[in-house]
Amino acid sequence: MAESSADEVVASASETGCCVVGGGPAGTVLALLLARAGVAVTLLESHADFDRDFRGDTVHPSTLEMLDQIGLAEKLHAIPHGKMRQALLRTKERAYVMADFSRLSTRFPYVLTVSQAKFLDLLADEAKRYPNFRLVLRANVQRLVDADGRVTGVRYRDGANQWHEVRAPLTVAADGRFSKVRHLAGFEPVKTAPPMDVVWIRFTKKPGDPAECAEIFVGGGRFAVVLDRGDAWQIGYCILKGSFSTLKTAGIEALRTAVGEQVPWLSDRVGEIRDWKDATVLNVESSRVPTWHKPGLLLIGDAAHVMSPVGGVGINVAIQDAIAAANLLTDPLLKGTVAEADLAAVQALREPGVKGVQEFQALVQNKLAAPGLTGKEFRLPWFVRLALSLPVVRNVPAKMMAYGPHRVKLKPRPAVATAP
């Protein structure tokens, strides 16, 4: 744990019931749910706003059901969005339905694609209705505060480089895959090395384009995923791990040609890749921290486990962490005493599901993505083709993407009064 230096003059100090570090989906959902239940919450976000170029913009049925429960589903659907009711796998021979969300027993039988910045704005605006909620932007957390081996809060620098301190019975690290809080606490994730990286590209939508589905194109040594973002297409052009420099050496025209050949109905738009600024590489990683907690501190979301982009479930898994944490920790927080056993209970509930999703992602990566990127002629094994011909089998990946192996529901709880 980092030590404070003598020149750290604290400009302000405050106390709260729970300090949440990181204003991504997990942190913002947790802060909102705790504030609704009457817990005093301070949410610290290092950026000036939520308006950044997020790559994960999917909201899955389990999250939509939770939002519906707290009265936000209709407001989210009022934001421009796309819907994915099926996931298709296209090989040279034919198209296969890999997941059919329309068969799910839910009010929301689809995956919603919506700007994550607008989604977070919606959550934060709702949380601000509660007088016990406080959002601090430009809060760059640099220190953990501890007493007798227990984390009792954090110190952060603001936009003017002044130090501030927030003390709380519980600090929650929801600050992403490069979590500063995780580093300060001395936690080291155990990483795996998926066989691919992803180059993200956006294209405009045109009349006559496919509707309400995600498409996976595999073959010829290439692998691409096409996602409907509502107002644009998001393409994940997969490459072998560590090969982005080779791709850049080949030149931007080679990338345009490859994308156009892999996704033929987008070939008339590849000129929209003007330079390498229009192609952002994601270093695909999968990892998990063995222990998500220590006295006074809990890790959730990517801070605790980084998910592969396979299935686009990372946001869904992180929000399920937040829901589980709210279910299990609200009562202890209202009492002002959170035992480490309470934090261990969150990990015990969530870790099996996280492991299950990561194992499912590894299977897809190793059996589908890796062979598709080898340059050899790709063909689905006969037993996979047979399985995908059966609707009951297609329900399995749909349920995995929608809910994960373990469905987490928000515990019903009356909300406290909001500010007038």
C-alpha cells in the first residue's frame, strides 16, 4: 500500500458509507443501487465526464430486467439504440444460427446496443436524485488510507492537483482492467493469453443492411464480428495475438481490402477507414484475481476479472457483480459495519459464474477463433454443425450471453425518498 508523503496537504476530507472508485458500468450501477437503498455513497471518476469512445456498448437481458425493476428500462430504450435478436456464424459454405435470443423467456429477448456514455449518464442522473449520493469527477485516486490493516478510504487528486480524502467503512474498486486501486492493494491478477487481438472499426449504416443480428464471419485466415450499434456498425476484425504491427506494415489499403473481402456487404464503405486513427486495437486479455477482497476493500468488474470480448458479455458480468454486491452488502452498510466475511460472500457468489463464462470464452477462442485465423480452410466440425441445427442447443449460448451460468436478480427493496 502506497505511503502518503509529507507534502500531501489535504484540501478536504469527507466521510461516506461506501466509496466506489470507477464510474464505469459496475461502479455506477452499484452506487445507484446503494443510494436507492439509503446508503451514503461517494462515486469517484477520474475523467471529466462519461463521454469517451467506449467499445463495449451492449446491454444484456439480465441488465435490462434489473433496469426495468428500478424504472429505467423505458428511459434506456428512449436513447438511440440497436437490437441483436440472433448471432449468426457465416462460413464459406453457409450461415449458422449460433444464438437465438428471441427464444429466451424474458420481456427483453435481445441484446441492446446503446452508447455506453449515454447509458452511464442515465444511471448517474438517476443516482443524483438521491441526496445521499455524491459524484466526484476528475478524481484521480492515488492512495489507499488504512488503519490497523483495514482499508478505510482513499486519497485522490482533483483537476487542480489538490489532494482530497474520502473515508468509508467500505471502498469498492470498480476502476477497470488497469485498476489503480487493485495495484495499490497489492493484488496481482492471474492472466491467460487468448490467441487473438481485436481491431475495432466503425462504418455507417445504410438502408437494406442486415437488421437486429450480430454476424461472425470466419474463413480464409480471417475472423470478423459485426455488431449493430444503432446508428453505426462496429466491426471487430480479429488478428493473431501481437500481430498488429505486421498489419500496419502491410498498409491501410490492405486492411480495407481484407475487411471488404471478409464482410462483402460492407465493401462499399471500406474507404471510411481513412487512416490508422480509425482502427483501434484491443489487446485481448482474460484474467482473474484469486482473492477479490481484504478488510474494508472489495474488487468488482474488470478490477477483479478481465473478460475476453467473446460474446460481448464483459459489461453484463460486471453489472452482475454490482447487483450481487448490492444484495449482500446493503444491510451491513446501513449498519455501518462490513465484515470481511460479507465481502467474501460476494466473491463466493460471483466467482463460479465468472469462471464459467471465461471457460466458455476460452472454448470459443480456441475452437473457433484460433482455427479461423490460421490461414487454413475453415470448416465447422460435423458435430458442431449438427448441434447448431437443433434449436434447443442454440438456447445454450443465448442463455450464457444473456445471463451467464448463474442468474443474478436484484433483491427487492424499497427506495429511499428522492430530492425534490
